[in-house]
Amino acid sequence: MNIDQVGNEFDIIFIGSGMGSLTTASLLAQSAGKKVLVLEKHFQPGGFTHEFQRKQGKYHWDVGIHYVGDMHEGGLCKKISDKITRGQLVWKRMPDPFERLVFPSRKFDIYGDPEKFRSDLINEFPEEEEAIERYLKDIRKISVLFGKAIMMRLSPPPLDSLIGILGEGNVVTLKDYFDKNFKSEDLKGILAAQWGDYGLPPSKVAFAMHATLVQHYINGGYYPVGGAGKIFDTIEPILQENGGAVLSSVEAKEILIKDGKVVGVKAKALRGEGHERDFFASVVISCAGAYPTYTKLIPDSYPISFRKDLKDFYNREKMTTSICLYLGLSESPAKFGFSGENYWIFSSPDHDKNFSERNDWLSESDEIPNLYLSFPSLKNPEAKSHTMDVITFTDYSNFAEWKDEPWKKRGEEYKDFKERIINRILTTLEARFPGLTKLVEFAELSTPITNEHFTSHPDGAIYGLACVPERYKKEKSPWFDVRTPIEGLYLTGADAASPGIAGAMMGGLAAALAVTGNANLLRELRN
């Protein structure tokens, strides 16, 4: 469907078709009968839930869903997923262990069993038993309060309200907590190993964010049967029932405002002649992220009191970004002992050190020190070919010189740079898993400028703005809120809650609650 095949008046317009928009749109279409329009810049809708294919459809990869937690029966995320897809999306539990942590002098497996996680930690570090018991209680308490605050307050809670339950002392970052409670650096390394799921090391990330993530995966990881693309496929028909539509290759250029109220969105077609068109609605919900919404989509002429503060925050707390190598394999990676679990490979248990060295490998000839491995084809029982993802963190600045060049046409120098990176990753994999690279039939590298091109996330930062303590101090960061200062304009997605697919889903639920004021929706999901 193109930009001219729909009318121009809707109940709600969504900017972006990511998990936040899909959640909010489906809830509002079902519970309030809303006619929604979803505008997606990418030619493939779904945001970071979409899939892509190569070699005439032989190989399929997810771009953002590597695993999701809380999808066990009774989990809130499972209840939300069942609601927004009408139970049409099935989640498959990953095999245990679902995470394998690899350090230079130690390995540790994480199972989707809270008691086994506890006992394995204590068996490895018996001298830290009391601190481990306290840690597991603290993350459980903090995550519950954090989640309740987001839903009931419709914005992330003030950090100060969470600190008190941890006792006296300035426990703000994860490092603060570790330094106060643990002695073993190896134990700290294990407990913080999933930092790649929010993109910040212990010295930067708010402890509340870390606690929420660990608790999210405490019962294991799950993957959608049929692949990540099934999420959009199951939700789109629900949106269409009330006359709604999803337009891809259509970029939102400006949020239209009149007399302090939202009236619609100016959009531009990215295919054909590229003409612009205005769409009208009394409610606009942005899944583009707080920074693009306030600094690009709302006209500069419209006064936003905290716009400068938001820009300062963004420049001060630059988020790291990542590169991802997508591999198509001739045989199943199971022959090397993989069964669908994720691998986190680190050069040190000191994750602040790992983070600080995220760019060093680009100018050195050694192995890439820190990698994340995921196996989509082993997680998806319907996969018909064998695939693998390899991710490492880096900075946007390494690729910025090519950012204004068109996608797929960025020149030979950029192509050669990517080839060198691909070869470095494959060399690292071969050193750790001899013979694995012999299975590689296809390889394609995604860079931060690819992320930025398709999502408009500044610097290609896949997790939105940084989950540092300042983010949760409301007087310092009023932009992290589902509601905005403009009547009828709301935020959804990760910047309305927390990073990742589940975080975006929670932000989507919070946005639906804010628009309708219907607390029964939350009670219905919790029951």
C-alpha cells in the first residue's frame, strides 16, 4: 500500500512501526475501536522486530529479536503478547543453558531457573553467599517497583524512590552496587555479563535498569516460532479491521500542531516521486524516540522548554552502537555443539574495561575481544536454512564519514572497510571454534549508519537514549515520559520505558493507558 492509497483522516497516527507502536496500536484498535495509521520509514514494517532475507529467500535473519524473557505462562510480557496478537504468536522456550558466558579464565552458564541460577552462583563463589542472596532479593524488589511505577505513573519512576530500599549509601549505578556488596571481580563480571542488552557498562547504567533486565530473563529466554517477522504479521490484520493501515517507505517529516494541540503529521513518500502529504488525527503517538521527536519532528518554532536540556543530555551521554554480521551457513551449527543458546565472549570480567576497548580492535590485528553470538535458525523450529548473528559494540564515529552516502551505494572504501571487519570477525570465530567458518556461505555486515538510515535513531543507537541514572531523575529529564507538553502527542516504545523488545512493549502498554485512561486494561492483563 502506498501513500496515496489511504484517506487522510484517522483517529490516531503512529510514527514508526516498532514494538512500541505495534503494542499501542493493537491495544487501542481492540479496546477502543480506533482507526490507526502507522507510518514506517523502512520498506519493511516492524521496526527492530522485522526480518530480512538474502539469496532468493534462502536465508532469514531477525534484526533485533535475539531472545525475549517473561514469555512463560503467567508472565506479563506473555499476557501482553497474547493480547496484541490474539494468541496467534507462539513463543518457543530456548534450551538451557540459554546464556553461555565465556571469560579468559572462566565459563559460566545461565539457566532459566531462578533456584539453579542462585545455587550455581553460590557454588562458584561460596564466600559471597550472603551478598548473592541479597543481590537476588534486591533485583527482584527493584524490578517490581520499577515496572509498577512505569505502568501506574505512565513514566519511568524517579530513581530516588528506588534507592531507599537498598539501604543507606549512594547506590545509583550498577558499579556502585557491586563495589558496596561484592569482592570478587569474577563474580561481578558474571552478574553484569548481559550489559549488551542495554548497551552500557556497570559504571554508567542505572542499577534499576540492570535489575529489571536480570529479572526479565530469570525464567529463561524465548523466541517467536516462525521468526521475528511473525509479530507484525499477526498484528497488522487487527489494525486493518477498523479501517487502519500501515504505510512503509513513508517518512514522517513533521508533527502538525495548531493552538497547542496535535492535528496530524506531514509525511513524505520515499518511493516513486517522493511527494509529501498531510495526514490528520487528534492523537499522534511517536515511536521514533524522544530525541528525534522533540528535536526533529516538532518544529523548532514550537517552544519546548527542555529541548536544549535534551540535546545536552544526548551529547553528554552518547550511546554506544553496534555492528552485526549476518551469516548464512551450509550446515547446522549444531555440529559444533551449539543448540540455540546465546554466547557472550569477553576479554575480561571487567566490563568497564571491555566497554572502553570497544573501538581498539579496529586499528589492531588481534582477535576481536568481545562478541555476542546468536543462532536464529536453532531457535526457530520452522527455519529452513542455517543462520547465525555475530554482534560487537563500537562507536558511530568510525563510520560517520559515509553517513550521507546512499544505502548500498557508499563507495569502494566503505565496502573494503566492511570486508576487513567481516574477515576479522571470521578469524576470531575460527580461532575459538575451529572449522566453523568453513560452513559460511554468505556474510553481510550491518553498521551503525545502516541503523540510522532506516530508523532515524541518532548515531544508529539501537537502544534509544542512555539508561544512566540521570534518565530516572524526573526533574532533570522530563522528556522521558509517555505524555508530552503538547496535547494529543504521546511517546511509546523504549524511550517511554526501557530498552529492548520487552521494554518497548511495556512502553506501548503505558502509552495505551495514557491515551484511554482505562486502568481496566492493565488489570485485565495482570489477571
